[in-house]
Amino acid sequence: MYDDNQKVEPEWYIPIIPMVLINGAEGIGTGWACRLPNFDVKEVVNNVRRMLDGDEPLPMLPSFKNFKGTVLELGPNQYIISGEVSVLDSTTVEITELPAKTWTQIYKEQVLEPMLNGSEKTPPLITDYKEYHTDTTVRFVVKMTEEKLAEAEAAGLHKVFKLQTSLTCNSMVLFDHMGCLRKYEVIQDILKEFFELRMKYYGLRKDWLLGVLGAESCKLSNQARFILEKIEGKLVIENKPKKELIQMLERMGYDSDPVKAWKKSQEKAEEEPEAEENAETVTSGPDYNYLLSMPMWYLTKEKKEELCKQRDVKEQELNTLKRKSATDLWKEDLAAFLEELEVSCPRPGFVISTHAKPKKTSGKFFFCVLV
């Protein structure tokens, strides 16, 4: 779209799944706060498919890539996230996963070091620990006395080693497609609102595609007919005035440029600068330049057959699209997305760690748009 001859971007893009549920959202604004966890992309796709089939979406648990711990639901919008810890022998404990979004260095400094060194009020709990991490995994091997380990097991290893964090999502505030702030009570409300909006735009998309394919099919059909009738001698255009030639094409039932006519009929079509007038351009009435400007070599057997094949393929595409519903188009996109997801994820050498060190920000936070 152009505004004062400057190309401008859309107000927002609308994907095939609600990306705010995949990426999550967290921040503070004037008078509002937002906290929305990440969810597994395949579960989101599955819920969209359920709604396409007329079923209600299923509840989902927060999900973090490469996270090997557990996420349990305590109540509505309340979760507990646990790392992984196990006992190797009577004096050794192994920690192989930290709570999501906990960095290994921070955990070591704030949990293990105080346990090792103790304080004035708290005696040391562990005798030593070793680190065997990789760029994608966590592994602490902790040494304790038998008595301390027995006490830790009785109290709960996750609690003692602070391997559990709580997650509360009672402030899911997002901008909707109208740019208005709205608070959502449950995840399913976000899914349902996105579903209704996206289904509407799939209907608009189908109408637009039908217009495009219909115009292109009509254009190719007219061009193929024009070439065939010229080869068969039914159409004589040599040494005739242009006005008479246009009148003849009208009488024979040829359509004025279908693609050009369709573009003009679209209220939201991209505005293009007006082309300069020249001697060969028809400024009023039917436009047959798409026929009369075809090169002479289209009369060869090879180009004639190629043009007829293009006409048949385009007509088949149009008929196939007519038989599909907006739901069918959405399902096809979801299937293609999942197929590509299986190929590209996980990508070698590219891993999003759940223990990444948080980056400093400027102190400004923004809400994520629903779509």
C-alpha cells in the first residue's frame, strides 16, 4: 500500500497460529502488567485443528525448548516448574536440569555456593560439587554426608536444592487486533479470539485468490484462443485500423484485459503510479494490448502448445480452489508448516537454551500483540 507515494507496511501481520502463545510475553506498562508463558507449537497447532473440526481446544501446559524437567498445573493459571535431581549413592546427588529460565552460573552462586560455605546462622549442607555441563545440558554432581543426604531426602530434594519455581499467569493482558488492551482469563480465550479473526481472513484470502486465478485463467484462455484462431485463419488483423481491430475483437467476444480489470476493481489493491501515455496505449474503452502485443513467435507450434498447457493448468488450479473451503486452506497451511517444522527443528548448531543468562534492558517493556 502507498501513502503519499511512500510504501507503508501493514498495521499487523496475521500468521496461521497465535504466535504470542509460542513466544510468550512478559512486561510492565502504565497501569498494566503482562505475563504469558510459552506453549508447545505442536500443541497449539493441534488445538487450532480441533477448532477447525468444531471441537473445543484442550488445556495446555507451558513448554520450554530442550527443557527436561516437569511442569505441573496447581490450579487455574498456576503452575510449578521442577528441575531434575537424583541420588547416585549414599553421599552423591546429581542435578541434571534446573527450573526453566534459570542460568547455571546464577544457580551456582546463589544456591550451591551458600550450601558449600554456609553462613553464621546456617552450617554447610554439602561438602563439594563438580560441574560437567555442555553448551546444551546441565550436570552438577554434589557430595554430601550420609546424614545430610538422608535429611535432604526426607525434606524433599527439589525443595532443599531449590529446583522448583512457581509460575502464575493471572495477568494476561494483550493488544487485540483493534489495538485495544484486553485481559484474557484463560489461554483458550486467546485461541478462540485468534481463531475467529483468522477464519475471517481465510475467507477473504480465498475470495482474493479466486479473483486472481479467475483473472489469470481468463487472460490465458483469451490468449490461447487468439493464437489458435490466428493460426487457423479465423482471425485477420493485418493492415487494419486499430479502432476497427478493437471493434472486431469485441464482436468476437474477447474479454478486455481481465487481470487489469480485476486489479482496478479491488478497493484495497496496491496503488501504482500512472503510466505515461504513449501511441500504443488505449486510454479508454476495452484494453486488448495483452493480445495485440503478443510476440510473433507465439505463433510457433512450441509456444502455442506451451500457452495451451498454461491455460489448462491455470483453469485446473481455479477449479481446485473453488472446491476448497476456508477451513481446507487453513488445514493445508498447518500441514505444510508442521512438515517444514520437522525438517528445520531442531536445527544443527542452533539451540535455544532454557538457561540463558538474562540480558539487561532499557527498562521499557511492551505488550505483545495477540496476532
